[in-house]
Amino acid sequence: MFITALVAAGNLGAAENGVEELEWAELVPEGYSPDALLEQYQEKYNIDELSDDDPLITELQAKLKELWNSAPINTALNGKTVKLPGFVVPLEGDGQRTSEFLLVPYYGACIHVPPPPANQTVYVTVQEKQGVEIRKLFDTVWVTGVINAEKLSTDIADAGYTLHASKVEPYE
């Protein structure tokens, strides 16, 4: 559900010219399951039967947000040059170009729906001086660069990774 992987044509995971194509699931350490966390709360509190104005809902939302923001990250990725597909959530720019954005695995994340767990959110900085052109909000792109398992908070979401992009290209 929250770990939606974009499936690309070609061989994901294959290293080409020292660049490893990643799937979103590879950002999650083995053994961690956000869906299991949700199921645990569902069983304990029977969430589906609570009304929206139940005080327990607010309490549970805060707890789940805390768990999402502290989701474990895959430190084995540190310093690797990777290529990852995703959706752009601009953090700054002039409306046409951006040099800082969040890369997320599904459309609407952080704006129309709550942000994904931190281990499914990548803070991207672009090496190009003038940023990259963003044709429209939530462009789907391939981002290539050096990734680090490094938590960072933004006004929109917490990211579990930073990626210094050397290349941002349309996902086709």
C-alpha cells in the first residue's frame, strides 16, 4: 500500500556504468513492514469502526505519523550511485524550475494524501546551477545520483534519504 514501487521497463536492480537502478522496496530494510504496523493498530483499536471525530483517531494519527517519520532506513545504500524513478514534490523554485524536491513513490504524496514513511521519501538536490525544469507539479522522473541514508525534515515531510542528483530526466 505505502510501499508502491514504480515498475520500469528494463532490468531494475541491474548496475549499468556503476549506476544501480533501485526499486522503492529496496529503500526499506529487510524485516520492516509499515503494513504490519497498521494491522497491529487495526486489531487493537478496530480503527474501521471509529468515527472521524473520535478522539482516539487523532491520537492514533499522531502515533502513526511518529512511526512513519521514524521508519528505519537502509544504510547499505550510503554513497552508492543510483537511479530511482518517482514523483516530484517541489520544495523551492520559480514554478518552472526547481533545485530541491522530494522524490516519492506515488502520485499525490505529501499534497493530496499524507506523506509516505520517511524511508519512502528522498530529499533531492540538483547539481545543475539553475535547477531542473518541472513541466508540471508531480512530474514523474528518473533521478540519478549519490544516495545517503540520512534523515532530513522539510515543511512538507520527513525524508529518510538524501540524493545529490547528477541527472534528472523524464520517466518514459
